[in-house]
Amino acid sequence: MDIVQLVQSVILGMVQGVTEWLPISSKAMVSLVMIKFFNADISLSEAVYYSIWLHIGTLLAVILFYRVQVIRIIGNLPRYLSDVRAPTGYNRLTTFLLIATFCTGLVGAPLAIFGLDKIQFSGGLAIAFIGLLLIVTGALQKFARRSVSANRSMSARDALLVGIIQGFAALPGLSRSGLTTSTLLLRRYAATDALNLSFLLYIPSVIGAEIGLAILKGGVYFNTYSLIAIVIAFLFGLLTINILLKVAERIDFSYFCIFLGVLCTLAIFL
């Protein structure tokens, strides 16, 4: 076993497991580490596909963390299918997740199929591209935190909007959790509700829009080192999800995104 590749796999798994819960784009962080520190010749699309593959680990961590809600949603499916319009909490939640996930696929699938393969640049240009999108993520979060929260109920219109916005997270640098949480805050959802909805949305969006498309496009990394990275992402994700979700709820990460984004964009001039 190659010790260097083993250490790299462990580090990348740790980066994915920690940054997934923060609104700073885990795809961007994993891609930056790969391009800047491990393999300067790797293209941005290759780095992104690898980071998507690591989402399997954090996906399992999310499912385990939200297992009560997941089990109740699945258990409610027979009732939901028999009477979709019944005004129950889990019926509304299921409708919200279905609409949002469908809209995410409509936007994210074309970006992943036709967009990722076009960003074949590497090195400083790849880092600068990520930086520009990090600035966008930070600016949106900064603007969203000015909104006044309220006990807002889920609606089909909100699901439509969140799903469309979430689709753009296929691009590295646009944080999925940052985009969805900010959108829900702008729609006047309470911060806790926004975070919980964002990570319940994470489950179907990662299964379908990210991992599924990565498999179809051949962006699959199935070897010993990638499996180690996935396991590390799962373990670190499970260990950190509770505390980091609370941190994300209380701390404004917009400045960090903008600062890191500016540093990354300067790479094109260096």
C-alpha cells in the first residue's frame, strides 16, 4: 500500500467529513486540497468528480443523524400515496422534498453533464474559478442573514425555488448548504428549520443528482484509497455533524467564503 496515497485519502476524507456541514462548499474545499497540495496537474472536473464520490460517506452520516425523520418519512409513504393532499406535517415535508429534488435535477443534471466536462483547466485557473463562486456563496449568505425569520410553513413555491437554487451547487464553490439555507432564510424560515430542511434535502439530491450522475458520466473512483476516504468522511462527518450544524447556525461564514474566494482568485495572477 502506498503510504502517500493513504495519507492523502485520509486527509481528503477528513476535509469532506468536516466541511460538508459548513456553508463553504465541501466540493470546493476537497478540490482545492487536491489541486493545490496533492496533484497540481489534475483538472477541476476530475477533482469535482472525486469530491462527489466522497459524498457517499457524508450521505450515510446524514441518514444516520436524521434517522428518526427518515424512518418517519418512509413510514408515512403509504398514507402519502393514498391521500397526497392530507394536511399532515410529513405529507407536506414529503411534497417539499419531492418538488425540490425534481427541480434540483432539472438544473443540476445539465450542469453536471455538460458543464463539469467543460472545466478541464487546472492549476491557478481552476483555483480562481472556485474562488469566484466562493465569493458568490459568501455574498448570498451575507445578504440572507439580514432577513427576519418567522415560523413559516413549507410551500410548493418555496420547494420550487430551493430546488432550482440547489441545482447550481453542482458547480464547485457554490455551497449546497449555503445556497439552500440562505434561500430559506430569505423566505423567512427560522434558522433551525432552514438547516434541517437543507440537510434532509441533501439525502435525495446526493443520491440522484450527484452520485447517480457521477456514475453515469464515469466519474467513479472505486479503489482501496477512495473507499478509505469515504469511510473517513463518514466517521468524521458523524463525529462533527451535531456540533458543526450548531456552529453554522450561529456563526456568519460569509466573510470566510469571500476572503477565501478573493485569495483563490488571486491565484490566476500568481
